[in-house]
Amino acid sequence: MQARIRALRAASIVTLGVAGLLTSAQAMAQVDVSDAWVRGTVPAQTASGAFMTIHAHQGAKLVGVSSPLGSAELHEMKMDNNVMRMRPIESLDLPKMQNVQLKPGGYHVMLMGLKQQLKAGDSVPITLKIEQNGKVTEQTVKAQVRDVAAPAQSGGQMDHKH
């Protein structure tokens, strides 16, 4: 009888452990990133923008970005009194089951202090810091470098604020 009780306790502990692993895996931010790209640069240019579509399976928040090629920040561009203004933002909401686009003329990742020229066909690693349920996970994406002449937002003046 004692052996049977010990066996049942052991089985219960294993079952709880597996359930805990499944729960923690589900609690991690599940985010899909598609069409990640970076605008190429000309020699001596030290900044560029990175763009992508982010789809969170559960509500989450993009709370930071980084890249080994230079410093990286989340930025927002928007019209303000006929002037296109760009400014850093602390975070970006990723609503459940909705695509959030980082695109020219809107939200984007600003890459600054670039250590090398970005040439079409290269790829740039960008790490996204995603917060969900009070925990931050990191997900690295490879953004393809597109030609320096890739389409940008046009019209109006631009004011870059830090």
C-alpha cells in the first residue's frame, strides 16, 4: 500500500510538472513577424529605418529593440501642423490577433550609429523585446536590406525629435 501511494504521488508530481511547463510555454509571448526589412544606406550614412508586420497571438507590448549593428529605438512618425515629426516611443501595444505594421511614415525601428553600410541583399539581426503578463521575452528577426531607394513617406517637411 505504501509503495502504491508513493507511486501515485510521484505520478502526480510529474503530471503537475508537465502541466506547469505547458502553462509557462503558453504564457510566453507568441508573436509572428513577417516582411521584416531595412532600407539600405549609402557610404558614411549612419542611420536607417527597419520595418515589419508583427502579429501577437495574445495581447502583448513591444517594449524595446536592439541590433548589434548600432543603437536601435522604437520611433513614431506623424503629421503635426503640416510637418512630419519623428520621435522615440517607449513601447507599442500589440493587440491580440491584430497585425501591427511598422512601416515608412508610421511606427518603425530607427537604427542609428550604424557600424557599416547596409547593402541590398544583406540581412540585419534585430531583437524585439516583448512584454506579456509582466514578463519580457526576446525574439530576434533577420530583416532583409532593400535598396536605398525603397519607397518612403513623401510630402511635407520632416522634424526629427529626440
